[in-house]
Amino acid sequence: MLFYVFLFCSVSFGQIPNGYYDAAQGFTGFNLKTQLNLIIKDHVAFPYTSTNTDVWDILKETDKDSLNPNNVLLLYSGWSKNAAQEYAGGSGWNREHVWAKSHGDFGTSIGVGTDVHAIRPCDVSVNSARNNRWFAECSTEYIDGDGPTGCYTSSEEWVWKPNDNVKGDVARMIFYMATRYEGNGDELDLELIDYLPANNNTSEPVHAKLTDLLLWNAQDPVSDWERERNDIIYYSYQNNRNPFIDHPEYCQIIWGGLIGHHELKQQPKTILKIINYLGMESLPVKNTPLIYIYSDGSTEKIFITE
């Protein structure tokens, strides 16, 4: 019986459910974003703090240290901390809203404020240092009282750059939030911007900086640990996935055409797929109008006659 359970888990985790993204096939730009929203919305939501299953409980599973299962891995620093401690009066760890909850003023409300796709365990003082800073390139190393973190900040701009090992993770969590929350019903419409607002503490539902987030997604590819975390959230808790972990190319297809970062433009441009005008994948064929979708997010209509 134990063997059966282990085998079942090993088959279930680590794979995208068949057909999960079928409804998004053939779409580009904000049309793709809309289709992804339809796929991932209406997830199972949990309370922030409760005597029943809450965000504390879920993070102990999703962010478990594979080398020490009694610990959780802390975002930004990569340090490992006893999971059972929780906050412990400031000596333990706390829950970092990667999309700063003040940018939208959603607090810890069930749904957007408890979505574990974008909440991670974090060192208390590192979390305080990040505050609600925008994500963007910067060069002043942040050294915590417990040592170097690999993160950077700035004395001139209200910005934060995560450790190189997780900056792609952070970007993909931000892309998820901007796609999952589109203003349906009484939900917020979270949007990405490519500038730093003059008001660092604005409650507008926006987050920066798109150019750098796209770059970080390319520089720090999806890891197996990140994929497993996505699976745990889907199979065991929220029943929705982060599309940008399963398909990191989606962020370029949605937002890549909106900006012109020189480093991104230097990335090799490859064909992701070819679709016909019905939105179905196709091979190159003569005398048929086709749409080519490239890795930099661009599209091209091609009609082959020879």
C-alpha cells in the first residue's frame, strides 16, 4: 500500500495535466493573458491565519527544504529556517507577499491576499528591508544582520533586486498575479508597469518594473524545485497553476512586444510554434496563410508560395 501511494505521487507530481492549457493555444498578446486568466481563476482559496489549513500550513509544504524537511527555504536569502517556529515573536520567519500587498491595498484578504503562488517564507528582517519596493535592477548590496543575502537595493530609488538564484522565480510570481487578477467581479485588476511611480507607497494596483522582470525570467530559468512547488499548489491546495512556470515563454508572448530592452533583443529568436487561422498548430505548408510565434514574443504572418 505504501508503495502504491509513493508511485501515485511520483506519477502525479512534475507534470502539467493533460489539456490544461488547450484553451490558450493560438493566442498571443493580451488575448493570451485573457485565456490564461480563464484557466487559472476561481481557485480554491485558504485563510491567511486559521485553526484550519491556512497559509502557514501550506508554505510548510510548498517551500520545504529538501535537505531538511523540518525547515522552510526563505525567499531572497535562500536561508533555511525551522518551519514550526512560524513568526515566533520575530525570531522565526514570516510570509512575504511578493506582489507587495500595499500596491492594491488588498492586505491578507482571502483570495488575492492569500494566494500562495505569490507568497513565500522570508527572513523577518530581510522582508522588512524589501518592504514594498519595486522590483528593478540596482547595485547596492543588501547585507542583513545575519550576513550577505545576494540581494541588492538602492539609496536613490525605491527598488529591490532579488538574489540571482530566485530573481526569475520572483518575476514569474509577479506575472502570475498580473494574469490571475484581472478585475473580474469584485477582484482587483493588477497590472504591470515599466516605470517607477513617483509615489513609492501608491495603493494603485500596479507593480514595476516590466523590463527587468522579463530580463530576470530569461536569466534565471525555471528550476525543478519551482516546478514541484507549482505541482503541490495545484494538486494539494489551490487547484490552479502558475502558467509562467509551465510555459516561461508566455511572458514574452504577452508583454514582450510592449517594451524594447536591448539585452532581451539580443536573446536568440526561435520559432515557438506555427498556427493556422483556426488557432491550430501546423507545419509549414504552401499556399496557406500561417502565423509564426517567436520566442521574443513577436508574431509574423507568412504565406509560402514556393
